[in-house]
Amino acid sequence: MPDPIELVELAIAQRERGTMHPSMDSYDGAMAQTWGGPPPRWYPAALEQWPSRFAAAAGRRALVTGGTGGIGFYVAKLLCRVGLTVILPSRPDLSHEAASAAAAISAAVPDAAVVVPEVPLDLGSFASVRAFGAHMRASGSAPIDTLVLNAGRGGSSSGANAASVDGAEVCALQTASLEPTRSPSGVRDLRLGR
């Protein structure tokens, strides 16, 4: 059964129209109030403890899909706190969303290294994934060490998996497109990882 139209419209308003965004001072509380559940309980402790616990990861690069809000945003912020450079792609026509999330991360983690590539990434399109990969290679950026594949929706008991414009399941498309060793032959040339 698909998500109720009211929830879909609310999620769209929050993301595309900025009615709830990580740049808000009360983002944690707003997330909990709107979507249910308590505010993050263990997250503040992880922000304090993980930099020393995972010090060996400092300096690595992580691509975080879906990092402009929700769980992906929290992961991106934590990775920056640990010392990783986080690549935070924007969705097509929503570069303001990624820029605002990057600013919110930088405000919370003053020495954060957040990169918002010029070329957007639409995980619902193999053509977009290829263009993003080509841009990353052409920009001369260092290889990506870690993938956090967080974008996509569906798959719960209340909603079917989202399908891409190419007819693939969006979550499967991410994995196939961004992990060269597991990708279809037409996408192996992405070579984003080490």
C-alpha cells in the first residue's frame, strides 16, 4: 500500500520547500514531533566519542546520498566530526538544499570538510549517476573511501520500493551504480572508489 498522500505531501514540503531543514535550530525536535519517536538519544555521545574512537578514519572521503536531511544528515555530520571529508551531492534543481545542509554541518562542526559537487546526482537515473561519476573523475578529486547509500524511499509495509526512470528499484540502482565491483557492465566505468 503506498504512503498516504498527506504524508507524501508533507515530506515534499519539508524537503523541497524548506519547511523543515537541518539548518533549523529545532531540527531534532521537529523531526521527532512530525515523524514520531524521540529525538536522537545516543547521537550526542557519538559526536563526542567517535572522533577519538575512529581517529584512523580521519582524512578519508565519504559520499553520502540523502545527506541533506533526516538520517543521512545526521550521518554526514557525524562523519565530518570524525574527520572525514563528506561529499554531499545535491538533487537536480535543489542545490540550495545541499548548500543549506553543508552550512548546517559546518555550523555544528566548525572544521568540517563538506564538498557539494557542481553536478547534481539523481539516483533515479543511470544517466545522472554516470554524469555525476564523470564529473567527479574530471574534477580530479581523490577517490571515495566510504559510501553511505541512504537515499531512496519505500520498501516498508506501508510503501512499495521507489522505481527509477530506468525501471530499476532506486535503492538497488544506488548500490549497482556506485559500487563498481557490483555494478552492471554499463556502469563499471564510474570508478569512484579506491
